Amino acid sequence: LSPVCLGSLRRAASINAEYMAAEKREGCDVTLYDFDNVSYKVLIAKDSNVMNVKLNAPYWKTLKDQGAEEAAKEIFGDNLANVTDEGPELAVDLDNVEDPQAMAEKIGLIRSLTLGGAWRKMCREIRDDKPGKPLAFRLREDTKVFLVPKKNRMVTVFALDFAVKSDRIISETILTEFAAIRKKDRSAAVQSGPLIGWMKTPPDEIKGLDTSDCKGILGYLTIVMTSKHFENDEKMQNSIDNVLGFRSFLLYHLKCAKAFFHATMRARVKTLLLTLNRAKPGSGKTKTKKKGFGK
């Protein structure tokens, strides 16, 4: 979940804590938009005690029976009102929420908690020495994700592409460095992270899976979580959050890089213009006003 959208969801849920104590209650109808074509609908009818939150994700239908619906039921319990092919729907009775802040945090993480259910299911199966079958789904038009459970490790492969040529060049540079950082940085923080691989051809982990719709793409990023990354539910959820949000993480750094390049170019052009202006003949002389005789 993007920091802006996560903050908005948390703020909306926090406002509801104030709403519960208010004498006069007003209605609320807000739609929030996230990365990867994901959106959220927050609705509170006027004079109602129930807050409805609906997650809408294009790829929910694929993940629904692969652990996503199961995760939604496990995490939100009685607050889960319905599950459609578009996403889960919550109905929270605001007068009966014991810890509004904790509920706000949980609602703010609804995307990773529910859509990450496919990773959660596979990681638990690996912990039980019963790795399941691979799964593939399209995260967005230019990104396909492969989940491949192995013994003692969980492999996620992103088949990535970008429509704009400059985005492809910058992203490839970022991803190449991202994959190579483990060899350059020997610090404990980097070495304890997941294994990262970047290549132009399909990696061995997804051989035998359908990659016919990935021809001509930028490349394949492989993220390998070992058993230590999901040895308990807390570490597992943290790892899933990072993997599920990787495409947004990459897009963020892509936009930051382009903004830096533009700022650098503008500063360079400004310096060149100053140099050209100083090079003009007579630009260093000051004009003096001639006075008439006797004046």
C-alpha cells in the first residue's frame, strides 16, 4: 500500500474514532486510489454506526480462492461482511470497536493483509513441509507475478515491463544495481535480506509455467524468501508486505530518478545561460547618461 493511501485510510479510520464520540454524526463517502489499479471505498451513512470499507482489486478474483479470502476471514473475522470477485467488504460497527487505533491500523493494511493471503498460504504450507502448486496472476497490464513454493523457500518472480522507453532504461539500471548490491554491501542488514536476481530471460524457477504473454518485456526480477523470512507470522507478514509492494517501490524510485535528472538538467541550463549572457559583447560595461553642456 502506498504511504499516501495508507495514511489516508488510517486518517479516515482515526476520524471515525472521533465520529463515535461526536454528538452529531455526519455521513462519509470517500473513494481512495492506490497503485496497481487498486481502490478503496469508505462509506458511512448519515446517522449510522456502521463504517463500510470495500477493497477493489482487478486481480482479486485470481487470488480469492488461493488464500486471499481465507486471510480476510482470519484477520477481520466478524467485520468481514461480504467477499465478491472484486474484493472484500468490511462492515465495522463503530460503537463496538474496543481499540479504534488498532482497527485503523488493520484497515489501513487491508490490501497487504488480504491480497497477501496467497503468499501467506504458501509460506505456511512450506513450514509444514507441504509446498503447494505454483500460481501466476497479472498484477497490472505490464507486470505479471509468479509465485513458486519450494522446499524451505518461497520464490516470487516479477515479469516487468514499461511502456515509455526512458522508463525502461532507468528501471533496468535500478534493477541491475538492486540485484548486485548483495555482492557489494556485506553488511548484516543486506545479507540477511531475501535473495534477488535480475535477468532478461525467464529464470529456472518458472520453467514449465506459461510465459507466452511475457515476450518482449524488460526482464524478470526474482525475490527468494528463505525459511527464516517466514519462520513466524510477524516476519512472514513483514516479508509479504515488502514483496507485494515491490512494484510500487520500483515506480517510486523511477519517478524520483526522473525528477532528479530534470532538476539537474534545469540547473545546468540555467548555468549555461548565465555563461552565455556574460559572453555577450559589452555585457560587462555600464551605460552612463550624457549630460548637456552647462547643465
